[in-house]
Amino acid sequence: MKPILLDGQSLTREQLVEIAYGASVGLDADALKRVARAADFLAEQVRREEPIYGVSTGFGSNADKLLGAHPLRDELPGNVPSGRSLHEELQRNLIVTHAVCVGEPMAPEIVRAMLGIRINTLLRGHSGIRVQTLQALASLLNAGVVPVVPELGSVGASGDLAPLSHLAIVLLGGGEAFFDGERLPGAEALQRAGLVPVELSYKEGLALNNGTAQMLAMGVLAVHRLEKLLDTADLAAAMTIDAFAGRLGAFAEEVHALRPHPGQVRAASQLRRLLSGSTLADIPYHLVPKFRPWLPHSWDTDAARELRFDIGWDWVPSDQRHGREKFYLRFKPFRGGKKHQPQDSYSLRCIPQVHGAVRDAVEQAKRVLEIELNSVTDNPLVFPDKQAEHVEEQVISAGHFHGMPLALAMSYVKAAIPTLASISERRLNKLVDPATNDGLPAFLIGNEDGTESGHMIVQYTAAAIVNDLASRAHPASVFSVPTSANAEDHVSMGANEARHVLAMVRDLSRVLALELYTAAQALDLRRDMINAARDLSDRADAEQLAAKVQGGPLPGTPGREGFLAEVEALRAELAASDEFHPGAAVAAAHAAIRAHIPFLARDRALDGEVAAICRLVESGEVLAAARGALS
């Protein structure tokens, strides 16, 4: 990968993702001049014995304690001095005592993203870190040393103190780190990488561990993955619509111009593009047969006997058409798989409104993340060039470490993820339920012998994941737990929020994968059933097609002639039709699935297939196939 030049002002989400997955970084020369100016300014203030929080005072609830000339314990009998000044001891102790996270190590890409964020924000030149310390941090990243940072320990103010201390402690030769895939003591990892430990100077410990890097890194990576899943959700919905032979009017451009939420408009546009060219969507009701179980006498030719289903319609007698005469002038009097209604259920018709609202939540998060990427988030803030009478006007204690902007943005996304998963599961459920799937077989399997479950339990798994996602959607940001002897009496819990979102994104992808898996099966059945009706109509006469219609007058009874005339009209329309097919993008996605997972004609073990469809969604292969068809 091409190195990313960091300057503290122009880092993008895309660049951070590249850093997370292996790109090296360079440091802008002008930015380093700003860094040096702030460090020199702090050193001068210390020489003048000015009281500065976190530099010549303690931290947090110790802020009222000024540092003396030397450690008082040096006067104890037998005490061995550390050799560090109190200023140096303060910064080192801040790191080594704050590295107390617990849990499994964060993934390497998260830790690398945290390092990239920290380097970039320090380059703004308002933190007081020295150039050589910042260069050492960049060398750590570029050498591939990945500090071991356990998952749990940040309350999101003062920033991500504990996890960032795990980053910084390796710089000092402590803690643990991964290097070349091996977990090592921090000092050994530095040695193997050809690096040496750093001794911290004024405010450098505070500059290294006071900020929002964990929640920001996790938020950026979560949104990066979620953006692809938004398009995957639209694709899964489009495949389900084709499998339902659904109605497209609800996605019309003029409809969404009347309520132009940006995400909603985009989702509707996506659906129109994905379904472009479909001859299944908006098909006349009467052309869609309903499933009937296969029987040995279902088909009259050897080629037709290879079909795994039978099909049929119900005839609507003339005495049941009163008040509906105009409808039956347009639509022929047969009830098949599609109900005679102009609108689909909410999980289909309201896709733009639901998917679009989730898109808008993600857009809001992106806006917040992009601001945060080039913000200074430690404390106090150093303004070396400001003209002021007192140092308190140049070194200002503020609250930029507080993660609430990120926490609330992540809580919005956190609520949106189960919403997207839920509507996906509802569509999946409609596909397998014979009461709602518009004439498809129960659980999308023939089951003529009563021995098969088909996709029944696929819906159970989706339901379990949706419930789990919903139970995790409670915003962590609404429950502050005060810390540091109440000096830090309101915290954001933003790191927990972002950590939850990152994990929830993975589970969302699994629900969408299960919908695609099920929709592919349903699409095969729907397409093949309609085309079987077309093929039968092309080779048979009205009497032969009438065998597929229930409710008509029997041969030799009154009304038979009129009934056959209406069957003939159905036959002629089907026979004159081209072969029915989904939209081009849906067809390409379906083919990508079928390249790995065959149609389920009979029950078989599905565990490997479920794992495969999850991989196909996570890798983006199915989405890439659909995008290729649109380009």
C-alpha cells in the first residue's frame, strides 16, 4: 500500500482503513514544526516553574498537587532513586498504572487504526509531545508492532485512557505486543523490530493516553463494513421482491420526491436499479401459478417430469365477480400465487423508508467521525503562539477528550442495526411461510412425502440473531458511571458503544446472508414455476391447461365451454410471453450464490452452506457480482 502522509488536518476514513490494514505512515514536515514549537513552549514554562495541569501538577483528583523539586521518598533510608525527575515520573506512572484493561485483545486492525489516529491528532501541535516521541510512535506502527490492547476498560472520558495506555506502554518497553504473528513482551517486540524504548517528557504520557482513539477507530471500521452491508441489504431485498413477483410502484421516483429523506431516496433508487429488467416484478396476478406438491402424474412429458413441483390456479366463477367486473376485464379470473391486491406487505413496500432511515443514521455517524479524525482530543490544550499575560490562557484545560459526540452517533447506529436485521428477517419469514409467501411451497421445499424441512430452521437462526441484536441495542451512552473520585463525574461510555456496534455489524451481515440464501431458493422456485406454466401453455391446449385449474365446471356440465374459453385466454397470454427472469443485477447475484451453493431439491445438511453464504456476504462477492451487472 502507498504510505499515508499524516498532517493532523486531512486524514480521511478511507485512509484510516488503509492504515488499519497495513499501510505505513509518514509525518508532514510542517506539522512536525508545530509539534516542536508546542513542546519547546512547555519546556520553557516548566523552567519558569509555572503550574500547569498534567505537567507540573498531578492528574484528575490530584490536580491540586504541585510537583516538588525531587521525590520525597528519596529521603527514606534505603530508597533507590529512579533516576527520573518528578515530571518524567509523573508521565511514566500515568501510563503504567492506567494500562489495566481486561478481556480478549482487540483485533490488529483496530489497534493499528488507534495508533494512526493518535499520531494524526498529535500532529496538530497542541499536545506538547516532542517530535522524537511522535516519530517513535510512527516507527512502532510502521514496523508492524501491534500492542496487545484488551477490549474492556474505557469509559470514554477522559478519553480512552486505559486502552491508550496499553498502546503507549509498549513504547516504553512494557506491556505486550504482537510482532510477526507472535505475542511477545513489549521490550522484546521492540528489540526484534529494531526499536528502542522511549523515556517520556513533559505531558507526553497525557498526550499519548488522553483521547478518543479507541471509540473512533472502532467507529470508523464499523461504518466501513456497514456501508457495504447497506448495499447488501438493498440487494437481498431486491432478490426477495423478485422471488415474490412483487410490486414496484412503491419505489417510484415521483413517490419519494414527496418525502425526500436522502437515505430513503437513495434506497428507492437502488431498488429500481437492482430490479431493472425484471419480468417477474409487476407480473399480472393471473399469470402467477401457485405451488402444488409433485405427484407422478403431474406432468405429461418426460422433460416436464423433471420438474420438482406441480402448479395450479383456482378459477373465479362468474357469480363471484359481481362488483369486480372492471377488474376482471383487465385481469383474467384465475387466482394463483399472487393475491389480487395492489400493494405488498410492509417488509417489502416500506424497504426504502426503513433501509433509508438506517442509511441516514450511518451518514450522521460518518459526519461525526470525519470531524473527530482531525480533531485534538487530549487535555490540556497548548496554544504556544497565543499572546497572553498568564500561562493559563495558553495551556487551557477543556473537555475535548469527552466521547459523547461519538457515543451518541454510535448509539444511533446501534439502534439502526437491529432495525435493518429485523426487516430482513421478516422478509425471510414471509418467504418460508405458506400463508404469506404468495404461492410458494412451505419452507421452500417440495416435501411431497412429508419428510423435509427445507429452509424452516434458517429462519430460526435469523430470529435468534435479531433478538440478540435487539437486546444489545440499549445505548451505553445514557448510563454514566463517575470515575476518579468524582473529579470525572460524567463520562460517555463511547468505547463500549463503538465496540458493541462493531460486533453487531458482523451479526447483521449474517442475517442478510440468510435472507440471500433463502431468497435464492425462492427465486428459483418462482421463476421455474412461472416458466413451467409458460412452457405448458406453449405446447398444450386449453383442455390440458384446464387440468391445472381447480373450481371449473367438469366436462359435460353447463358452463364448461365458457370456462375453457377463459382458460384459453390464459394459455395464449402465457404462451406469447418471453421467458420470465429477474432483474439483471439480481440474476448476477443469484448466479454468484449458485456457483457455491446448489438449489435445495431435497433435504441435505445445510451447515456448510450457511457458513458459505456468510463468507460470500462478508467478502463482498455477491454484492460485487450485482454491481458488475449494473456497470
